[in-house]
Amino acid sequence: MIAIPIILGLIVIIGLWLVLSRNSFVSIKNQVEEAFSTMDVYLKKRYDLIPNLVETVKGYATHESETFTKVTAARTAAMNSTSIDEKIANENALSGTLKSLFAVAEAYPQLQANTNFLDLQQQLKMLEDEIANSRKYYNAVVRTMNTKVESFPSNLVASMFGFKKQPFFEVGSAEERENVQVKFN
């Protein structure tokens, strides 16, 4: 007789724990999505700024068409990314091409003195700072999610309800981490 209330109490406690754990996962998943969406807003602003920057540099460095083509292609690929993993890879490629664009711009002193270019460069710098902060926040929330997905006993709830590890937004290859070297012949 005493065993029945104890068993029922354990079932209620386990059920309550499952509900609370699942709700915790839902909350963290929503934070991950919100963090990525916030970063995506800043990335969109950067996409909108890039054509103006390219056009300004083009006016001074008309023979650098390969660099302009790469920047434009990288921008298009990043804008058209459909998954988080694809977005991360394409954003890393875009960041590399932007470094090339600024390396080209450094070779033109008149361009460095152009107020429009300087304004665009400042706007991009501010956006890059916002993107970096957004990436930090996104990665912090992803770390929380991934820790919870892998930790016992919450990993049982994660596998039961289909919660999975999320990708960090980070620089990919060692090549992407290096400074861009531009040489003029």
C-alpha cells in the first residue's frame, strides 16, 4: 500500500523534470535562433554597404577587376546561404575578400583621402564590430545549448525530443585566419 504513493510520487517528479528540462531546451533553442537573427540583421546591413564600397574603390582602381568580382561573388553567396553551416562558410569567404578589397584600397593614396570612402570604411568598421559582438553572443548561447545537449541527464531529454548540437560561428581554415598579402607588379 505504501509503495503505490511512492511510485506515483516518483512518476510525478520524473514527469515534472521532463517537462521542465524540455522547456529549458526550447528556451535555449529560441535564444540561439534569436542570436543568429540579430547577427543576420548586421550581416544584411554589411551586404547593403558592400556595393557602395566596391563602386568607390572601382573609381580609383579600375584594373583590379578580379578583386571586385571576388567580393561581389562572395557577397552573393553569403546572401543566398540557406543553412547556418553554409552561412558560416560563406561569411568567412566574404570577410577574406573584403580584406583583399581594403588591401587594394591601401595602394591608392587619393582613395584613402576620399571622404566618401572614409565614411563607408567607418560604417563598415562599426558594422564589423557589431557583427563580432553578435557572433560572441551567438557562440555563447550555442555553447550553453551544446553543453546541455551533451551533459547527463539532460542529454537523455535532448535525444528524446530531438534537440541537437548547434554549429559555432567561427573562422574556418588556417588560410582564412592569415592576413591578406597583395602585391602589385
